[in-house]
Amino acid sequence: MTETITGLYMSPLEFLALLGAVALVVARWLPPAARPRVTIAAGVVLVLSTIALSVTGVMGVTGATGIRWQLLPVLAGGAFALPFAFSPLLRRRSGRPARRARWWLALPGSAACVGLIAMGPVAAWSFPVPVFPEPSGRFAVGTRVVQWTDPHRPETFTADPHDRRTVVVQLWYPARKSPAGARRAQYLGRTEHEARIVSDALAREVGLPGFLVDGVPRAHTRAVFNAAVAGGSERFPVVLFSPGSGGVRTQNTAWAEELASHGYVVAALDHPYDSAAVVLTDGRTIRTRIDSTGDRDKDNTLAARWTAVRAADLGFVLTQLDRLGRGEISGPLTGRLDTSRVAVTGHSMGGAAALQAARQDARFDAVIDLDGYPHGPTSPSLHRPTLALTQAITPETDPHYLPRLTKVLEHNAATSYRLTIPGAAHLTFMDGPLYLPPVPSIVGSLGRAESPHVVAVTSLAFLDATLRHTPGDLAGILSAYGDLSVYRPGDSR
């Protein structure tokens, strides 16, 4: 497993390399008696930790990070200091007089090395290997990936008349506790190879060089692949999830694992030709074909069309889950899914798809829209309890967003809640805060620990109230996390 030094987001080996590099620079300024021992020890630590990182990375040791780009400034600073630190020792050992640069010459060089070395932990903190929060529920979490093809629905993104719509679904579910040392699930894919394909595609989606987020496909989550389902005969409510535009099924893993630990089965979809990259079981990779035109009216028309495809995907997956629960499809979760209690959820465009799916399919009992603009028709009206979590509204927010969302919620025939979370940005509602730079305009200002907590605890409160009918003051719980508006049927508007 990948372990990091808290706060620095560096592995123990990376931290040793950092200490070795710093000690090499500091040794020049120590008393003469201490210099040789500190210099030799620092050099050995730096060299051995670098070798260890290289070897474990090449050998593919589980949880090893190899040499990340964030460590390169540290190694460069150490390499620059190394000859200056060892030169006096070597000259003394050969019997020649030791020569050391005068302090006023050495000081700028030392400062430059320290500045270069300091860039390493800053880069590691800005673009870390994500550390997923420990789920707080009573269940351990298992995960598995399935692929289903709808024989009745043609693939509209291709010209092949025989091509049928295929979706890849990842399930997170309550599981038995795995043995100590069980390998945790890879983030972004079933294998690190798949994770790197997806990570590179996501980076291209937002215009980032892939190497900046090379820590993301190295990460492991808190779930265990194909872990045994939790014991007993309890049937678990189901939560379907659709990611944002260009997003992937794993983009809300922290949220899904927290829900699963509290007794929900979460089914998150990849939408082929929409998600950044979808790796099929036969090894093919399907990349996104959707793109903005720059014209608002055309983009709205396209978004409505894509949202309709996603809504149909959600309905199809619910059908498959129902078959799985009843034993028509074999699998470990047979007999453990309660498809009479189902919520449909999504982030961004996935939130719009969730709203549309709930309009069209009476099997969905509740809706969670994670900061999603409601694309597509607003009729028929919703008839399901709905929770809309939104980012802080600023002058830069799309002026059409809040009025359109409010219209949808006001015309719902069931009680709806809109919770605006102070300090939240659009990417607060997915895993982005765990691995992107903590820039408020990008991921909000809640922080890496608080962002997933707020989204999960509010979602759980709503799901417990609507699917499990747990008694309590839902409005009171939600209002503790932001500005809450409640829309009840029959209220005068």
C-alpha cells in the first residue's frame, strides 16, 4: 500500500531522500568535527533512497511510487551539493589540504540548493498521490467491475447499425473484512495500466500535461476488489451514479466508499464516447467524442441529447441490477440488492442525467444532483424527493443555473432541498480535492479532508431519510452545512 508522510504527501523513501539532500547542504555550515559524519550519512541516505525508489518503481512493487517528477528538484539540489560536500573529505583523505569556498561564496549556492530542494515537497503537496479517507461506516467495502450490453439499443455514437450500447459499471458494496495485507483496489481502473490510460485522458480533457497528475494512477483506495459480500441476508438499497461531462465511473470513489460502508450498493457508470476513456473487457479503449461548439444554443441542444443517452444508460443499468438481485444474472450480489429502494445521482452533467432518469423511470425513488445544470426538458415534473448540492454562487456563476434549477425543484411533486455549501467549487463534489492543487477557484476552500466529508454526510442524511425512512430532522442536518432552501409541494412561490 502507498503510505505518505502526513501533510507532505511524500512516501517514507521520498522523505528520506529529502532529508539526505537537505543534510548535504547543511553539513557545510556545521562545526568541523561534525561535518564528515553528517556528510557521509547524508550522502548514503540520499543515494540509497534514490536507488530504492528506482528499483521498486521498475519492479512494480505494490504501492511503490517509483521516482515521481515531484522528487526531481530534490535530487537536482542534492546532486548539485554532493561534489561540494564531498570534495573536502576526499582531498583530506588523499593527504591534500582541504579547500572550502568562503562563506560569502558558499551562501548563495547553499540558498539555491535549499530553494531547489524545497520545490519537491511543494510540488508533492500540490499534486499528491491521493490518500482516500477511511470510510466511517460499520461495513468494510468491496468493489467489482461489470460490463453490460443493451441488445435493444443501438449505439448512436457510431455508424455501425449492428453496434449496441455497452456500459461499464463499477460496484461498491458492503463487504466482509478482508485479511490483513489484502491489496486495496487501484484507483481509476482495474489495473495500473488502465488507470494510466484513464488518468492521461482526464488530463487531456482539462488541458493539463499528463505528468502533472502522475500520482493519481498510483493511488489505491479503501475498497478491496472482489471482496466477499457482507454476511447475513440483509438486502442493501441501491444508488446509481453518473459522472460529469468527460468524467469516469471512479471520479467519486471516496463518496461511493463512504456510502457503501453504511450499507448501500453504489453503481457508477462509464458512458462510452462521453467519458474521457472507457477500457472494455476486450482491451479496447473508447475515447470521448463529445465537444463544445462554443455556441451556447448549439451546446445546450447537444447537452440535452447527451443527457438523454445517459438517462437511458441509468435505466438500463437499473434493469440489470434488478436482474442481478433476482438471480437472472449470476454474481456475488445475487439476492442482496433491494431494487425497491433506489436513488439516482450524478455530478455536473451526470446530475442532469439523474434528474431526467427520475422523470422517465418510476423505479427511481430519490434523486441527488451534485452541482449539475438541468439540461433537457423540464416536463414531466419530478415526483421524487430531490437533493441538489450546489457550489457557492458567485458573480462568475452561470446566471441561468440557479433560476433553472430552482424551477425544477419548485415544480417537484415531492419535497426538494437545495443546499449551497460555502467554500465549495464545482470540483468539490468529486475526488478532485484529494489530488489537485488546493486552489479555491478549482476545488474550493473546504480542504482535502473536509470536502469529501461534507458531500458524503449530506448525501447519507438524505438517502437515509428517503430510502430507509430513518426518523430525524433532515432539514436541520443539511442546514448545518450551508444555506438550505426547502421546496414543498403546495408551497406558495
